[in-house]
Amino acid sequence: LAKTTQPISMDSYEGQEVNITCSHNNIATNDYITWYQQFPSQGPRFIIQGYKTKVTNEVASLFIPADRKSSTLSLPRVSLSDTAVYYCLVGDLRGGSQGNLIFGKGTKLSVKP
Amino acid sequence: DAGVIQSPRHEVTEMGQEVTLRCKPISGHDYLFWYRQTMMRGLELLIYFNNNVPIDDSGMPEDRFSAKMPNASFSTLKIQPSEPRDSAVYFCASSSNRGVGQGRSGANVLTFGAGSRLTVL
């Protein structure tokens, strides 16, 4: 399994861009990088997934360098409602790795007014 | 689709009682996962099924825990007998075998239910 490391917590203010970086030095060729968001008293919710370069959707962007040993989730202009825990997972169950099923401690993002 | 449906949402029981948690996955999804979340241990994978067959139950804490999936639209997680240390939020999630990522077809993306909060007194 590709071990992931991300900051325990981050603080931000409304309207700022937030970048959360995840390290995954031993990512395998078949592994994808998947990010989830979890609000208190709710299950995790899928945000974005990528394999290389850059992926953007209506919620976030995911930047992946050429060596794929890290990835950065970018949240543009955060609001109070973006306060949540963000998890980075690396793997692909269908590719033989359960890494995309294993949730670490995540990054607790606190957005202040 | 109504998403992943879990019941009960809350359960309070006494030590030694049997607890049954239920899950209805998203129609068409062929993977089903059971997780447990506590403050101390975070989100732990207990067991997962593929096409109703248990694939990996290495996360099940002990023999008091059992899970079944009799058909594609229903799964149960049973704890017998329950203990106070089983108090947690139990999540069910389901996934399609088709991914959503770029490049190839992408990795499985899990859709979680709202969870069942269990308190064992």
C-alpha cells in the first residue's frame, strides 16, 4: 500500500485559496489519487480523483507532478462551509491495491470568517 | 437514486445485546464496504464484498462481528454480544467497478451512507 502523509490541520480565512499537499512516495504505477471530504456526523464524500498532471472539476483542482510522489488539492475561495476533514487516498482496488480504501487521519481544515 | 441507505441511524443498547446494522447499496454497484469510525482510531475498513462475496474481512475486530450480503441490494453487520468499546459510527459504502478518473477508467470511488451511530452502555 502506498503510505500517505498530509498535514494534521490547516487554518484559512473565507475567500482564500487553500492548498493541501499529500505525500505518497511509494505510489505504484496503477495507483490513482483520490480525495474525500468529511463533515461532522456525515460519511466521507468524493471530491476529485486523478492519475497525472491536473484535474479540475466544479469543486476543486488536483495537481500531480510528473513523478506522482505527491499531490495537491486546491480549493478556490473557501467559505465557512468548507470546514471539514480532507482525506488523500492512493491506490486502485481493481489494480490490486487496497490503498484507495484506506483512510488515514486526514487534514482538518478550519475556515474562519 | 437515494444513495446508500443505512439503518438504524442511531442505536443505544446494553452490553451483551445483539446489534444488527443494515445497508442498502446503490443499485448497480458491485462493491460494498463496511467501515467503523471512532475518535481514537479514525475510519477503519472492516470488510468488503464484491458481487455479494466477502473478499477481505481482515479488518473485522473479532469473532463477535459478522457481516453478510445475501443479495445485491442488502447487507448486514452484526455484533453479538456487543461491548461498550464497540461504540462508534458504522458506515456502509458502495462502489461501481467503473472508475471516474482520467487516463484509464480510474479507481473505485466510494459513496458512503449517513452512518449508524451505535452506543453500547
